[in-house]
Amino acid sequence: MLHVQDGQCGLCAHFGEHHNGEQHVVQIRTKQEAPEELTEDCLHPRHAPLNLRVTAVSGCDGYVPARADA
């Protein structure tokens, strides 16, 4: 398991945006831990055309904190 910190993709609103509310995304945001092999789409408007797949501990300057209920 990887520890996910503020500013990293796993806690960003754009991480797995199509999967908001699904158990694996909720678990990452509440426990701040993610499996090492997990990747998700980055749907940040600036990055979406690139079809990026990121890990929960990836990061960029476009970080937007996820809502607590998402």
C-alpha cells in the first residue's frame, strides 16, 4: 500500500472522476492509502486530452482537493 498525501492525485477531485462514489476511490480518500498497482484516469481539463493514467501518489500543479463526500 502507498500512503497518499494532500497534493497527490489520489486526493484530487480529478482522480478517477468517472468513478466518484465508487468504493475504491472513497477508500483512497478516507484512508489515504492506495494499492501500488492502481491507476486511474486524470480528468483535469488541462490534461484530459492526453488520456493520462496516474497513480494515487502522482501529482501536478493542477491539484484540486476532492470533496469530503465524493
